[in-house]
Amino acid sequence: MSTKKKFRVPHSFMIVFSIIIAAVLLTWIIPAGEYVRVENADGIKVIDPTQFNYIARTPVNPLLIPMYIVKAFIKRVDIMLVILFSGGAFHMLTQSGALQAVIAKLAKKFSNNLYVFIPILTLMFGLICTTQAVNMFIAFAPVMVMLALAIGLDSITGAAIILLGGAIGFSTGTLNPSTTVVAQKIAELPLYSGIGYRWVCFAVYYVITNIFLVRYALKIKKDPTKSPMYDLDQNSELRAGGGLKDFGTIDTRKVLNIIALVVSLGVVIYGSIKFGWDMPEMAAMFIWLAIVVGIISGFDSDTICKNFLEGCKKMMSAMIIIGLAQSISAIMSDGKIIDTVVHSLAGGLGSVPTLLQAPAMLIANTIINVFLTSGSGQAAAVMPILVPLSDLIGVTRQTAVLAFNFGDGFCNYILPTSTALMGIISACNIPYDRWMRFMWKMFAIWLVVGTVMLVIAQLINYGPM
């Protein structure tokens, strides 16, 4: 008798590479089109929604795919260096035993209070991500997974605390300079206007997301075999021992190492907000963290070098995923099909019933985010279309900005082209298919919540202030 082969989800690399091939094929199928781009009063380059033209096709040669990948690596080398050097720094910390000792202490304190512990952590990541991108926490992901495993949860819960918490802050657009501010400038709205209702959206998403996450965590704690990651977590290197008693005790060196970690992360966040630091400064800070921790731990120079290199090696998978994903938007841009997709979706919005116009904008922006992953770039592409369209159909411009925020933000946590998602789950050794077995329900809930909040925005005539 022949036995049926069980379906196996491809490796994450293969999933992203398949999307790259699909993107190349689309450049041969979708007509090339282009909006005229002009500079507005604020110096932002935006499209002119009245000037769209179909142009000669520029399909991408499939033989050039490796070159697109190489160029994508060059373009995103900054974030790759953050991932690489953070891996070295955190491996140095784990070799010192400092992280394990602190995690054991936290685990003993909070393992039976998940309904308090998880919401506190998601609130912290959510508030920080009201101004920052979630990918700034890629390096912190292994720590959260170590903590989750130590208190009897799974690696998905550890990654989800960062991703779902950060998603709430970033996607509701309360203070985000790269999405909300850019969109409001294009829509000619006062900057940060409408912030009251966006905070309401933050609170609603925060409560609903934490209910979902805490219920999941309690289910896994009760029966670990229900985790999509159960088999892989058993041998995870992030488990760092057989139990809490194996994590070691806290001594002076370990305390100093944790202080060094907290200070370095605090400096990165402060520098990003106050001085506009970006990935290069963050990468440099992780090099300093690795050196300082190595010295505090009493390691000799050879041991510091070996530990740093070993940690860097573990981040190679996350780096390659990001490079592969970055090449997709470049392929579509060179194929001149992104504007065509935007134009087609904008044309379909006009036939939607008035009450559902804002939710339709949410769906349209979600689809566009598959092709155009930059938040500020998406704002420049879609807001010049949504603004006159919203004026025409009676949807306030503020509501259109909110629809853009939801559409640009929340789908980043299911897309294999998302830097934040793929960077974090790769750093935690969570395969994409395992993540999606957990995440698809959360994303469906987010879409429903977004639809409701946008309908309410229309009903209350959500205005500029």
C-alpha cells in the first residue's frame, strides 16, 4: 500500500523567493503605468491623481533576480548590520549568564500572573512604537522568547508580545512621524490633529489584542502541546537550561551587564526620538554593548571575539530573509506596475456604498502594502488619491488618514515581505507557517475592529481636531 506524503510548508526562504518570482511574472502581465509626481508645499513628492498614463512595458528579466537580491542587500545593509551586531551582543550576554539569571527571577515572580505580565509588556512596546518602527526591537526578540519559555509558554508568545504590542502603537498612528505626519501633510490637515480618536483606537486595539494573547498564553501554559511551536521549542537554544533553577543566580557582574543592556537600549530609543538616530547608530551601539559586556564578564579578548562571532552567525537567517524581501518592491518598481495597482484599486473605491467607503480604503491600503512596503512611500502614493476621493464621497480627510494607517500597519504582521515580522521571527527561529497558524485569527480580528472603528469615524464625522 502506498502512503500519502504529508504536505510540508516550504522554508521561509522558499516562500519569499516564490513571491519574488511571482513579482517578476506580474511585471510581464500587469500593464505598466505611471502617475506624474510633483512636489507639494511641504516638499513631499506626491502623485498627481489626475495624471495617470499607461506607458511602455518594462518587464523584469528573470535572469536578473540574483542581481536584484544583491542590490537589495546593499540597500538594506544598515538594518542587516543591526541584526548582525545585536546577535553578537546578545550572545555575549547569554554567555555571561546575566540574561538567564534575570529571566529566572522575573519568571518566578510573574509566571502565575500572565493577565498582568503580558499587558504590561505589550503596553510598553505599544507606547514606544507610537513614534518608532517595530523593527527596532528585532534584537530584543530572543530575550522575550527566553522569558516566555522560562515561564512555561512558547516562543510564539515571546515574539507576539513585541509584534502585537508594537503593532498597536505603530498601526493606530497616534504620533507616528513617518506615516501619520506625512499623510496629514498631504491631506492638508493640522499635524497630529484627530489624536483623541486615534488614542481611542489604540485603547480598543490594546484591550482586544491582549484578550486574544493572554487567552492563547493561558492555553499553552495549560497544555504546551497545543503550541504550533511545541516540537521545535523542546530543543530551542533559547530555552537555556532545563528549568529555572538551571539559570543561575544574580551576582555583581550580572547586575552590571543588565545595567549595560538597559542603558544601551535606552540610549538607542532616546537617540532615535531626540536626535533622529537610525540603523547605523543602533548597529554601533550593539558593538559597544558586546565589548562592555565582554569586559564586565571578565572574558579575555579571544573569548569576546569568539562569542561575538558566534552570535552574529545565528542572525544570518534573519539577514537573508530581509534582503530577499526588499528585492520584491524593487522588482515591481522597475516593472512600473505599482502605480497601475494603486490606480486600479482607487478606481474601484468609487462603486462602494458610502458607509463602507472608509473600510474599503482600509482593504485597498492593505493590498497596496503588499506591493509598497514603505509607510511614507505608501502615503505619498495613495493619499493624493484618497483625499479628493474622500471629499467627493463625503468621507472626512481625517478618516481617510486613519484608514491609511490601519491598512499600512496591521498587515505588516502577516506579510512575509515585512522587515519587522521576518526579522523578529527569524531571530527567534519561528518558521513563517508556524507563526501564521497563530496569527491569522488575530489579523482577522484586527480587520473587523478596524472596519468598526472606521464606520464609527464616518458616523461621528471624524474631523481635523
